[in-house]
Amino acid sequence: MLNPYGKQSIDFANPQAVRVFNRALLKAFYGIAHWDIPADYLCPPIPGRADYLHFLADLLAEDNEGVIPRGASIKALDIGTGANCIYPLLGHSDYGWHFVGSDIDSTAIAAATTIIKANGLSKAISVRQQDNRQQILLGLLDSSERFHVSLCNPPFHASLDEAQRGSQRKWRALGKADPKRKLPVLNFGGQSQELWCEGGEIGFVTQLIQESAILPGQVVWFSTLVSKASNLPPIQSALKKAGALEVKVIEMGQGQKQSRFVAWTFLDKAQRTPH
């Protein structure tokens, strides 16, 4: 299709088009030959996901004399990895890190496992199911496990209705609400647990913070995306209450979209050496 500038472009309103585009990007730039996800599961835009990983790599470099740590000795935990398994795939390709991905959805776990095996990555990436849907970290990790970083793309909305309204606002803002054009309710797809949860983003992230304080030494840097800047004050308040020693808010931007993530640690500088 032609974009507003008369150039050939992908129809980003079509989840199937985004899926095919992602598959091509992963093969061309990340060496991922086999990638597919079930219908109606979240199909994320690759550049924004890559940015999050690159900023996390820079964060780890701050504790490693300015050098980004690479290789299998660096362990990362992807909370809510989804059927797409996108963060582990990108992170391993770019930095050689080893990943554990978690999810509450058995279909997502099965799809991610298929991708991992099809690309011969079983030694570098594993996924596991969080069987207790009321917990995020608790019950997921073995007490002996240690990770250098965790990452998370939390559910943004507090209900399905809110998710749908948010998507409609997004299309209006982009000037794409053409009544003659059939648009998906949610342009990147997504199952309910990927899009909303009770308490919305603030509720989910607050619980993640509370659980991280129970496991303070198992992850050097915890982190999560935060979709709205207005959600930062209650999140920062929760981190102060949890006793985080250091908190960073990292701003990112891809095109028209501004995003950010919050990272926190319960360890001092001497305890945070990557190797």
C-alpha cells in the first residue's frame, strides 16, 4: 500500500501484514529463520522491542566499566514472553545472552517453544509457565537462580473495553479512522491477558515491584515498560516503599511514539558486577 507520502509501505492496520513483515525482519537482521504465532496473539513491532533491549544493555554496561556484557554468562528473565518470544530472540541474537521467558498462557508457551526449537536455540532460551495467575515472580523462580536483568511489557489496560477504546483513540490520532476501511479493534492483535489485567498497568507493575522486593537478590536489575508517563509517580512511590536502592527512568522514542521503562535494583554498586 502507499503511505501518506506516496511511498510503498506495510499496512500496519493488518495484523497479518505485520506478522509477515516481522518474519522478514527477523530473518534478515537477526538470523531467525522460523517464526510464526497463533492467530489473535500479540504481534509486536520489532524496532521498539529492540530499543528496550539496547537500553538495558547500556544499563548493564554502567556496572561493567562501560562495556556491554555479552555472551551466555549473562542471564535475562522475560516476564510475559508471549507466543512471539520476541525479546529472547532479539536479545540472544544481538548480545548472546541466555533467556528464560515466562507466561501464564499455555498456548503462548507452546508457540514460543516451537519457535525456539525450530531455530535451534534450546540451549540459549527456555520458557516456563507461571501456573498461579495471581503471581508474577513468586513460584516461578528456583531459589538458586540468578539473573542480571528482567524485562516486562505489562498489560496496559484495566479492562477489555478500555483496551478497545484506547485502540480507537490511537487510530483517530493517527488520522486513520477511515469509515470505508475495515480496521482491527486492536492493531497488533493480542489475547486478553496480553492487553489488560485488574488494576491495569499500575496494578500489575505495583505487584511486580512488591514481588521483586521478596526476591531482591535474584535479579540485579528489574525493569518494566511503562506506557504512560502519568503512571510514573505511583510506580516510583511503590519502589520507594519497597526499598529499592536505585531507580532509573529511561525515556525511549520510536517515530511518533514516546515510551519509557523503569529499572530498579536492591543491590549496591559492588554487588552489581555482571560477571
